[in-house]
Amino acid sequence: MNRSKITYFLIAFTLLLGTSGSSAEGSAVDIYEAIELALTNNSGLRSLRQETIKAYAFQIQADGTLLPSLSANAYLDRQKESTTDDGERNDNKGARATLEQVIYSGGKNSAIRSQSKQVKNIAGMIIANGENNAVGELYARFYNVLLQRERIKAEESAVNTSEQHLKEVSKMRELGLANSLEVIRAGQLLATNTANLSTAKGLYESAHISLMNYMGIPPEKRREVTGKLSVPEAEGTRQTSLEMAQANRADLKKLEEQLGYQKNQILIEKSGARPKITFGASAGYLNPYLKDDRGDDTWRAELSVTVPIFDRNTARGNAIRAGAVLEQDKIALEQKELDIKSEVETAWTEIESTLHHLKASEKALELAKESLRLAEVGFREGVTPQLDLLNAQTSLTSARLDHARSQYNHLLTIVALKVTEGTVIGWTGEKR
């Protein structure tokens, strides 16, 4: 009896775990969780984060310039000639450990160490810029799903209205109050609306799959999306947005760091024409030793100075090339600053434009609803032609779709402004 109870308990516990796991996997995802999933799973961002690994590799190489190089080797050989004075041996045995330390590299090593910090900062800016753009793209995909859902609702409403009208006209024909042409027209509109509904469902599926793919979720594990096409108000001014963009844009900071990196690269190239001082030491074992048939220790220390006299203009050419790259980086930075100003201005202009369109679509939707109401009343009373009623039904569907599209467009212009400012992730956190 006790075993049976334990067995039932284990089965129930297993089913409970399975149910909770499946419900967690199948639960609806909102915009905040979608952003977290995208920042974690998006393949593009995961690839960008490898920049930190490459920056670390650069850093350990740069730090290594402060350390000596160590090597060890051993050998055993035979030769035709005698290796000892008595002519008894013709083999050599030996082992050696060597240390070499660069004391002065012409400024190359110190420039490389400075570059390592800049490479790390550049990697961070690349990742931050990628995350900022990725969240902006996620907003577009997420709210496109909600937009397509609103389209389905509008088309379903149109189908329901068309079905009701077809039934009503069919009854009126039986009573002699409508003719067959009016029934055919009602059937044609129903067929058109049904086809539009099928198209809307297909667009929703495509948008849903696209969103899941961007979050790293395979189609067979798709999750429902929850949210509304709610439009927040745009805050701030053109000037405050420009100041925020200049302070936060990671791609701008990356170009600024790139200037410092390239200046150090010029120093590295110029070091090829400067003297170098190196200290070396080695210790080992030789057998035979000084052509005696015996083994003994040996050592050697050396301080060398290498002064380049003529390298066929290699260092000079490399320095000139690095200087040209620096000028290109300066031009790119100037253009980026101009681009940011243009992007801020464009973002605010589009916000104002889409806001006007949104307000107009709200008014048009109200008028379309009232027009349909009046057309339905007039048709039942016999004072409104059927074509006017059908046009009113079609106009209402179009007004609903236009209003949803206007909400989507205005929301995306606000998101685009936050992406331009480089603050879209923080702005999302504030909304939460």
C-alpha cells in the first residue's frame, strides 16, 4: 500500500513538473521579455560579443611586451669530423635555455599597450551599438505582430458584418424587398473580405515567425505575443535629443576611440626607424666541452643595440599609410557627427508627421463608424442604396486598418528617436 502511494506521488509530481515546464515555455511574451530574449539569444549579438574575446587576446599580447621571452632546446648529433682533439668522438650533445628582454623598442611596445585599452573600449562600443540597434529592430518586429493581429480583427469584423448583411439581404429578397443583384453584391463582398482575412492570417504567421527567429526561438517552440499598440508620448526637444545622442551614441564613441588607436599605430610604424636595445642571456650544457671529451656548463650574456640605417623606406611608407588612415578616421568622425544631427532632426520631423496622421486616422475611424451606422439604418428604411452601405462597410475596414498602421508608424518613429539618442534600452526599462 505504501509503495502504491509513493508511486502515485511520483507520477503526480512528474506530471506537475511537465505541466509547469510546458506552460513556462508556451506562456505569452511581452515586449520586455522579448528584449531580454533578443539580447541573450540573438545570433548577431552573440557574434558581436566575441569582440571582447578578441580584445582580451590583444591585451594579453600587449602585456606580454613587458615580459622576457624564454626558450629551451636540446640537441644530439653526429658528424663526419671529429668533435674532440683526441679524435675519439664525432658526436655532440647539448642543452640550452635562453632569455631575451626588449629594453627599448623605439616606442612600439608602449604604443601597443596603449592600444590594448582602446581595443577593449572599441569592442565595448561595438557591442553597445549592436544592442541599441537590435532593440530598435525588435520593437519593429514585435509591434508588427500586434499590427497584423489588429488587421485580423478588422478583417474578422468585416467578414461578420458581410455575413450578417448577406443573411439580411437574402431574407429581404424572400420578402420581395431586395433583388438577386443585391444578394450577389453582398456575396461578392463577403468573398472579398474572407480572402482578405486569409491574407491577414498569413501575414500574422510570417510576422510571428520572424519575431521568434530574431529572439532565437525555433518555429516549433513559438510563443504567443501579448501587448497593445499603445503609443507613448514623445518627450524632450530636438536639442535635448541631440545632446543625448552626442553623449550616448556608441558608434560615435567608437570612432573617437579609433582616433587614439590610430595615433598609436603611427608610433608603432615609426618605431621601425628607431634604435632598439635588447638584453639576452643563455645557459646550457655542452658535451664535448671545448673539444675535450667531457661535459660542462656554459653561459652567455649580451646587450645589443640595433640601429636601422636604411630599410628601403619601409617604416616611412608604413607611417605615411597609417597617417592617411588617421585622416580617414577623422573624416568618418566628422561625418558621423553630422549624421547624428540629421538623424535627430529627421526623427523629430517624422514624429510630428506620424502624430498628425494618427490624429487624422482617429477622426476618420469615428466618421467611418458613424457613416456605417447611418447607412445601415437608411438601408433598412429603404432610403440608402445598397452600394452606399457596402462602401460604408469597406470604408470602416479601411479606416480600422489605417488607424492601426498609424499607431504602429508613430510608435516606431518614437523608437527610432530613442535609437538615434542611443537610449532605447534605458527608455524601455523606464517604461517598465
